[in-house]
Amino acid sequence: MTDVSEASLRPTRFIDSDSPAIVAFAEGHAGDGDGDDRDRAVRLYYVVRDHVRYDMTAFGLDPRQFVASHCLAAPSAFCVPKAVALAAVARAAGIPARVGFADVRNHLTSPRIAAMMEDDVFRWHAYTALHLDGKWVKATPAFDIVLCERHGVMPLDFDGREDSIFHPFDATGRRHMEYIRFHGEFDDMPFEQFATEMRAAYPRMLAALEEERAARARAG
């Protein structure tokens, strides 16, 4: 896929690249006139990766949490909002961006999350597609460096030249993540399709996490 359309630069419902918070974030971290698009995209990748803590227990289907500006202000998020956020700050910096999805098998799923899931496949795992140096490259800003160090997972680097998806092994050589099926790349977060898929695949996990959040809210 080498085509670039205006849609990959425009603000949308979820990729709200015209939001003042998104514009300020991009201006503050991409560098103003310092380096080319690839340099700026790499800077943005690392800041988004580590600025928002990854937390799978944040998984849910409230549409607000998939809005890029909301994600950057949240204490934690899972892979999809973080990929949307990277797309938004990239567009704000003038870099064409889309959100991509794939099914992956995570061989290091925590026992707690695994107990809520029907299997070890994470459906519609998200990454960001960025158009740099005449081609689309994949960047995956999900796992922040603190999380990686805590769990012995190699942090995922991005050089702006090659696709950066999850390493097949963790820091000790154990199998980590494998991609099973790509769903495609989109100019905006396909929320309704995503939500339908998640309700069908993970009803138990959605219910359990929602109950946990409700219990915390009741406890104050």
C-alpha cells in the first residue's frame, strides 16, 4: 500500500489531530523544523509509547477512550487507543497516518487476563501505519518501557524505515508474540466493527473488567 490520500492527514472523530491538546503534544515532541518526517515520526513514536502506561485492564468499549486526545490525558490505555494517539500526533505534525489491526497470539499473556479470555489470541491488536520516505511502515507504541523492563520483555524500537511490530521472543528467548491475520489499515478508528468483534470474542473479559471498574468506583 503506497497510496496517500488526504484522508490520512485529516482530523476525524477518533483521530482528532486538530485538537489543541494533540497539536500542542506534536509541536512539543516532534521538533519544529528539526529533522525530516522520519526523524519527527520516530520522536513521536517513543513519546507516545512511554507517555501513556500500557494496561490491558483498561480494555473496554466506551467510545471516548478511543479518542486520541482522551488517550494522551489518560493514566493508562491498551494498544488501540495508543495506536490512535500516535496516528493523531503524526497527522498534527503533517505525517500521513492510519490505524492498522491484526490478530496476534501472545505467548506471555498474564494468567489473570488469560483466565478472562476464551483463548490466547488477541483479536484486533492495533498498530499505527505511517507514510515515510515514500512508503507505509508499521509502528506499534503499545508496550511502554517501564512495563517491558518489569516483565523482561524487549522494548520495541522504531527507526522509521522498517516495520516495527512485536519481537517474536522476549528478553530471555521465550516466544512472545506472533501475528496471525491482518485486518487492514483505516483512516479512522472503525469503532462499530471493532466493538462488534470484541463483544463476540471477549464477553467474559469485558464483563469482568467492567465489574472491577464499578467495584473500584463504589469503593471511592
